[in-house]
Amino acid sequence: MIAMKAAAREGARLAAGPLALAAFFLPWGAGPGPLAATDFSGPSLVAFAGRLQILDLPPGWHAALLTVRIAVLGVAIAATWRTLLALIAPRHRLYGVSGGYLAGAAVAVIAVRLAISGPAMPPAGVLLLAAAAVLIAAGPIVHRARRLAGGVRPPRWSARPRAARAPSLPSG
């Protein structure tokens, strides 16, 4: 039972990065007006913002489009870091930074989706990014809750009487 709990905890830690990386390639939303038939995923948003930067726009718009391109591309980069570091170095500083970036990006994407379309069913990319953010946020919460509980474990009940169990070594 303990091994199953540890496997579930490790699985949740390992799943957040690949979920966010898959979310980058799935649709995040449909275009407005004449672009309504177009589903925008992470790569298509980066490409579309790049095409808009070519237009003769005020300098503020160019800076905003560049910021959007870097922020959206940052989701794929943070998801890749999260995936690799979960396997080899989960205590690395960038592991936490990438998790924070992905959780913040998920909150921002959900806020934009709510502002644009209201409380409608979001596309698959937004749902996967939100699922990754939940897994990322749940990790430290579960860890802190265990620490606050003081490591007190509930008693382990055994069907065998105490005399039939293997003898334990005295502590101390």
C-alpha cells in the first residue's frame, strides 16, 4: 500500500511536465471573426504573433507581440525543463522555477479564456495545461501537509495476533 502511494506521488510529479508539453501543441482557442475556423495552439500562436510583428504597427504593439511570443514559447521550454528535471534532479532550482512558470501561465491562459469567451468549455490544450498546474500546485501542498502532521502515521492493523508477527528490534 505504501509503495502504491509512493508510485502515485511519483507519477503525479513525473506527469506534470509531459501534460504541459502536450498542452502546448493542442488547441488553446479559436480565432475571432474571419479567423473563427482557425484553432490556435502554442506553435500557431507564436507564428501568428510573428506574422503580426511584420506589419507596420506602433512600437508598443511590437513589444507586446514579442512579449506574447516569448511567454507562449516559454510554456514549451518550462515544460521541457520540468520533464527532464523530474527525471534527473527534482531538487534543482529550475525545477521549481519551471513549475511556477507553468502554473502562472495556466492561470493567465484560463483568465484570458474566461475574459474572451466566458464560462465555456475550454479547448483540450487549456484543460491539459490546467491539469499540469494542479499537479504542480498539489505537490508542495501535500508535502507540507505531511510535514505539519508531524509524521504521525495511523496504526497499522494486522489480522495476525501480536505473538504471531515477526519480533521487532528494540529501539534506542
